Amino acid sequence: MSERILELQVNGETHRLLSSDHRTLLEVLREDLALTGTKHGCDAGECGACTVLLDGRPALACLVLASQIRGKVITTIEGLSESGQPHELQTAFADLGAAQCGYCTPGMILSSAALLDEVPDPSRDDINQALAGNLCRCTGYSKIVEAVHFVAGGGQDR
């Protein structure tokens, strides 16, 4: 098994660590960097629980080898807040009941943040499409879509 020193840009910080070539970004984030907000779900790219942002775009950390992401900026749910304050999506998810068990929530929020960065005023269809790769067993999705729509409307429910 080959090992190499990885240099990762995660949540605005540079991390250097020794890792095997076969380890996924999910394993490195959770086990080496203790960033457990990125959830371990299906391990097959089906559920979206491990969604992170790579250069601002959603990516499934269970399908990405950590050794392949040199030079990319990684954002996890822990890195979405600014100056210790939750991101407005995190607040909306909590306030509007969009999170129940919370397992899918980090992936949902990161996918939603990427959408809002690209499409500041998304339609409900845009939101549904952006969240299509994130599975939730608890909420029925309507409150999640409402929370994203609420944030897109600047705090106005439309």
C-alpha cells in the first residue's frame, strides 16, 4: 500500500497528513481531521450524506480519493459558518423544522448553499433538482425546500 503526504485546503486551513492512496476524502475528513459533520451513509454515492463542496461545487466525499484532490478548496458543514455564526441556511433549517434526525442535513445544506451561490433566486424546481442526490428518510422534503426558498427570498417566505 502506497502512502503519501497530502496537503488539503479544508475550511480555510491547510492540513498536511500522511495517508494511503486508497483512502476516501470522507475517511480523511472524519478520521484524520475529526470533521464528523460529513456523514458516512451508503458508501456508494447514493444518499448524499457525505456531500462536501469542492471548489464550491457539491461532491460526494465517499467517492473521491483524498489523493486526487490536490489544489482544490474543500468546504464541510463545519466550514460554512462565518465568525462562529451559523450560515443562514443552517439557521433556516433549524427554525423552519427542516432537520429532524439531522443525518442528511449537512449534505442538504451544502448542496443548497452551492445552488444559492450559483442561482440566487431559484425556483422550487431548481431547489428540487439541486437536492435530488440527497436522500432524507424523515422530513418528506417539503420543509427542506421551504427553508432554501426562505433563504433565497432574503428571509421572506414566498
